[in-house]
Amino acid sequence: MFSCPRMRTLFRGALTTGAAFWLAGCAHIAATPPGTPLAQVTAQFGAPTLRCTDRQGRDRVVWSRQPMGQYAWGATVDAQGRVQGVESLLTDAHFQRLKQGVWTAEQVRCEFGPPAIIDTAGLPNVRQIVWSYRYKQDHTWNSLMYVFMGPDGRQVTKLHPGPDPMYEPRETLPRF
């Protein structure tokens, strides 16, 4: 292909560099091995969106793509500053944790990160605060998980998924 040895060397170098950039782009935060220093994870994937204390009193970090993205990842951090495995947070299975025990608004924020939308729903006498998390339901459907926080917004009362209107086609009126 290249008759000049210098051109061959340059071409191989460009291919090697391109492959290295391509492989680095494929690195995924969820593949972070347990025991990796938080500083190393932060250097590779950026600063966490949120750092807090979880329900068990452990140091927790969350990287979130909310309000427009559909993914968030979280990890606990040990006393030596090492992550104890990174997990995907905005999944149907993970949201089921909210059905176990009483969850305060701050605990929900620490577990899932900040919501995409905070709004109210219901008639005036039964109005509730609703946190909505944008996610891929069943890894397929563009959805929102609606987390109801009661009228005072202090603790979870119920949750359910629904379609994300941001991805719904706009209805148009027929033209006559």
C-alpha cells in the first residue's frame, strides 16, 4: 500500500493512536473494578454530580445525566477513598428499592441523584410533590419514573413509570 517505509510507520502510528482513542471512548463507568481509588474514577469520568451519606451512613457518590439524560451511576466509597463497585441507578430493578421501608426525599436524592423534574400532581386537596427521573424502562422505552413524595414532599408514598413526553410525537390537528 505504501512504498515508502516512513509513510508505513506514520500510517501504523496513526492507526495505533486512533485505536487507543476508540478504546478509551468505550470505557464505561459501570466497568470500574471495586477498590479503584475515587480520585482515579474522577480523573477518568469527571467529578460526581452528588456526594452524600447513604441510608447506612456510608459515603456515596452519584454521577447523573439528569435532567436530560436517562442514566445515573452510583457507588459507595470506603474510608480509604476507594469505590466499592459502580452500579447503574435508573433501572426498574433499582427503583424497586423505594418500596422497601420509608424513604425521605434526601435519601432518594442520595440513592438516585437529583431528579429531572420536580412538580406537583393531583387535585388541590390531595396534591403531592412528584420527582420524575428520566430513564430507559426495560432498557428500551423512553420513560419517566414518577416518585410521589406526599403533600409535604418529605417521604415517598408511591412510584410508577410512564412514557416520557419529551420523546412523544407532537400531535397535530388535521388541516382542512
